[in-house]
Amino acid sequence: MTSAQVDTEKAPEEEGYERGLGSRQVQMIAIGGAIGVGLFLGAGANIAKAGPSLILMYALAGVIIFFIMRALGELLLYRPVSGSFAEYSREFLGPFFGYFTGWTYWLMWVVTGMAELTAAAIYVNYWFPQVPQWVTALVFLVVLFAANLISVKLFGEIEFWFSMVKVTALIGMIVIGLGVLTFGFSSAGDTAAVSNLWAFDGFFPKGIGSSLMTLQGVMFAYLAVELVGVTAGESENPEKTLPKAINTLPWRIALFYVGALTVILCVVKWTEFAEGVSPFVKAFAVIGIPAGAGIVNFVVLTAALSSCNSGMYSTGRMLRTLADNGEAPRVFSKLSSTKTPALGIGVSVVFMGIGVVLNYIVPEKAFGYVVSVATAAGIWTWLMILVSHVLYRRAVDAGRLPASSFPAPGGAKCSWVAIVFLLFVTGLIAYDADSRVCLYVMAGWAAALGAGWLVLKSRNPEVTQRREPEFEKVG
């Protein structure tokens, strides 16, 4: 069945999203999704664990992320819908998997929003220690909530400028670092050298095992790169903008992750980095740039707000997808006059706000637990994208479905490689005593969703049955 056939069969009064995201905004949302707090802050602890070999871990994970995004891209151009991961899981694996994936992706962004709001308030305390932390978190929550309600264009514009700040900071760091290496200026000029990558106990100073254990933290740094898939239903020209955004991913990873870390570890020897210290703050301090710590603090603040902004956007869309399929209260399917899922965003914001309150009464370790839960939920989402892609390619090869205009290189083979890699990372999480807590949380979450599914099945059996996929009406 073609998209044209499906469109004519759909109800004419159906509400659709506004196609308000232009190419410039989709590009920056994709770039911003690949640059987060995981890089700006988390890389410090991972450098201390793995030394220069962390560069290789980011490159390896980056290749896998590209496989995931090309698989998603093929699915998006076959059927561009908002809430894409849940829709593809529903179509290719069955209604339960669509339900489970939609709610799990919602959970990922809610807990990420909790963490990022609290982090943003802490960053503001750097300049204004007299302002209570809860006040700052509340202001950010309200401002971003309002922006998401006004229009998708305003969301896109805010995300564009947040991403611009992060990109500019990273490029600036790379250029300055290359200048120090080439011309030897600043207080770091005498010790900066490419040989720093292997001069201190080699490229794998803690062993290959320690390097592999950083992969779970590395994958957290890449969370949200799939957000470009959620924008599919609101992109002005998805056939053009989505392939472009996905195909530029390799150079973004090469430049912003591999390039930035390589330059930093050439300028500053890896033994000087520690957990809780941003490698960018440390590098700026060693080079001797005035107000360097303040500059990086501002950049990390924008990264946290960017992530929270994206979380509000995606949770509202995912709740609407669930409601449209009878897997969440029907009221969440309503769009506001500005074509935004206002109620879904509002409910998600309430849960994020609860997280701000909880961060006052739980110990600091809880912040790390929230991050690990987000990572586990993200890995599930990526696995569902990959498995859906494998099943889609089988259907295309059998002649049951039309081919996508943006086929993934290597077909399903690269998706299988990525599936094995993600299962390996899940094994690493289970092996690590601190991070395995998130697997217990996810087991409890799975049990809760399973119970919810049984209730749905008893109340409305039609919801749990396979249906023909619908091509979403937008605009």
C-alpha cells in the first residue's frame, strides 16, 4: 500500500503537525543531539579510566551510531512519522513493542530532563551562588515549557542557537589547541605534543579491558542523536533534510568527538584529568585562557538546557503517538491551536519538575543512577530501530513493502553488527556494580509496562492487535 493510498483513506478532519522545522534547524538539531553534557563533563572521568585510548572508543561507538542512524534514515524515508521508533516497532515487531518502546523513550527523556535541569541550576550557581538552586531550575523549566507550547518553529530556533554555542566552543577549542601544538604559544606550549598520546604508559595505559568499560559512558554521550527521527513529522522537506542531516553525522563525530579529544590529549597529558572535572575546563586552564572556566561553564549550561528542551519536545510527541494508538489516555492526542501536543508536554514537564525536587533529598549518587537509566532506555530504543530495520529489509527483499529512497549501506548486515555491539555494551553495564542498578530499574519498568499491557488488553482487545501502518498526515 502506498502513502498516497493510505492518505486518502485517513479521516479528513484528523489533526496534523505543522511542518515548521526548516533544513537549517533540522541540521542543528542533529548536530546538537551529537554534542551533549556526556562529552563536556563525562569525558573527564573516562579519560582517567582509559587514557588516550578513549579516542578509539569514541570512534568505534561513532561508527555504530552511524549504522543506527542510517538504519533509522531508511525507515524514515520509507514512512516519515513523528514518534518514529515506536511506530516502526509497532509495525515490524507488533503492538506490544510499539507500546513498550514509546513509553521507554518517554521515560528516557523525563529522567534526562530531571538530571539536566538540576545540572543547569548548578552551573548557574557558578556565577550567582546567592540564588537558590530550585529557583533557577524552576525558571528554566517554565521558560522552556512556554517555548515548546508556542510553536515548533520556536523550539527549532532555540535548539539552533543552543547547538550553535556548543559547536562554536568545540571548534574554538580545536583551533586553539592546534595553534598551541603548531606554534607553541601559551603556558602549555612547552609540553604540548602529539607524543602525549602514547608517551605516558602507552595508548592503552590501563589495559584494553578498562578502555572497553568506558563504552557505557561513551554511549551516554551519544544519546539524543536519534532525535532527528522524532522531527520527521514536522520537517518541511523530510526527503531532503533527513538524509543530509544523517549523512553529515560521520564528520560531526570525527570533528567534535574524536578531533576535540585528540587535540585536548595532545595539549594536556591524560594523567592530569580526573572524574568531576571537564576536560575542556582543564584544557582552557592549562593553556591559560582568561575566564576559560566561565566560558566552558556557559557552554555546558547551554548543553544541559538544550537536552532539556529536546526532552520536552520529544516526550510530548511520543505521548501523542501512544494516545493515537490507544496506549495512553486519548486526551494526549489533542493538538493545541499552535499544532503542539500541549497536554503531553505539560504532563512530562510536571514529572521533570518532580525530579528537581527529588534531587534535593537524594544523595549525589542518584544523579549517576538517573544517567544510567537514561542510557539503558536509549540502548533499548536503538535496538528497536535496528531490529525494525532488519525486518523491514526482509519485507522489501520479499516484495511485501516498497524500497526506501535512502537505503542503508550494507543493508541489514551493518544493523546486525550494531545489534551485537549494543548487546555487548549491555553486558558491560551488567558487569559494572555501579551501573547495573539501571538494569534493575529497567526490569521494574518492564514489569510495570507488562501489567499495563494486560489491563489494556482486557479493556480494549483491538488496541493489542496488528493494524495496517498509517502514513501520518502533516501540515
